Amino acid sequence: MTAEELLGLLTPKSILSVCTPDELGELLAVSAVCKMKSGEEILAQGDEGNAIVVILAGTVRISMIAPNGHEIVLDYAEPGSVLGEIAMLDGQPRTASATAVYAGRYLKITRTATEAFIERHPKVALAMLRDMARRLRETDTTIESDRAFAAGPRLARFLKRLTDQKTAGHKLAGDLSQGELGNFVGMSRENINRQLASWSEAGVIELAHGKIRIIDDDYLAQIAEQGD
């Protein structure tokens, strides 16, 4: 992989988007390109944070196992996302696992190489801090949704969080299935299906082959802001 190819995969939100092609080439020189299969765990909760990964292709589910044994889905990472930096920075075990939802590729960069790169390019550290702050805000929003919103508005808020705007409407990032969505929102599949069917009949969303596309974003936003 070349620096130009990597630059083309990065979104403006990626912390590596602040890097020049030369700097990305420098990073690639100390990285390993790895393939991932659907269902493969590329980072494991509790493991040592001895490397970070950069998603190049595919979608990765970020989740943790709670003390009661239930899986809590925290987020979905797409190309350009950097994962594993928390354990790398604080030296503690990984707080969550990263599992491939779809096959793809990722860069693996050792802790030593990452720290040396950040020391040479402090702007990457600043970008990393901003990204961590963004995720902390999203976590606060998730807690707020769980505690203050009924099932319908909560589902609407999660849908809006996961959507990318397309010319033909909004489509869930990575075409997540209703089952995956249920794990993320913390609702049963039956409740998810019932709510989505109602919104489909009202023309708010479109359901096709288990996939979801948002048709009326304004109306969904109104639902998302409702309380109990």
C-alpha cells in the first residue's frame, strides 16, 4: 500500500487525516497490512495494549462484555478509524474488543512505533485527543438515551448516529442488519422489528432485505428529540 492509497481511504474525521503523504509513508514503513475475516476478533478485551490498528476496509464492531456476561456494543468503526489507542496510552488492559462485521484489511502498528511517530508529529497526538473527546461525548449521549428516552426516541437517536448521507437517502453505515442494530441500541429484536415496521408504514424509513434506509430524516429527528 502507498501513502496516496492510504490517504484516499481516510475520512476527514480520521485522526490520520492531519498527516501529509510523506508522513503517512513514514507510518506505513513501520506498519503491517493484515487481512480480517467476518467474525474475526482483531483486538480482545483484557489483552495488553501493545499495538493500535487502522481500519482500511470493512466494518468493525466495538464491544465489551459486562460483568453479567452480556455483550454491550459501543460503536462501529469504518475505514480510517484508529482503534486500541486507549490501552496503548495508559498501559492498562484493553477495555473493549474489536470484531470484524465484514471482511476487510487493517494496519497494525506496534506501541513502540506509534509512540515514536507521535513524538515526531505532535499534531497526531492532538488529533487523537480530539477523537477521544468526541467518543466521550458520544458515550455521554448513549447514557442519556438509555436513561431519559423511551424505546422509540432512543432507537431514532441511534439510527441518526449511524447514518451516512447519500444522494438517494440515508443508509445505515455498513448496511447493519436489524439484529446488529438491536445489539447496539439495547432493545430486543422483536421491539426493533415492531418499531421499524411502524416507521416503514409511515414512510419514515425503507426496509429491504433486512437493511434500513432513512427516507424522512426531519421526521426521524423529531422522534429522536421526544422524551418518554
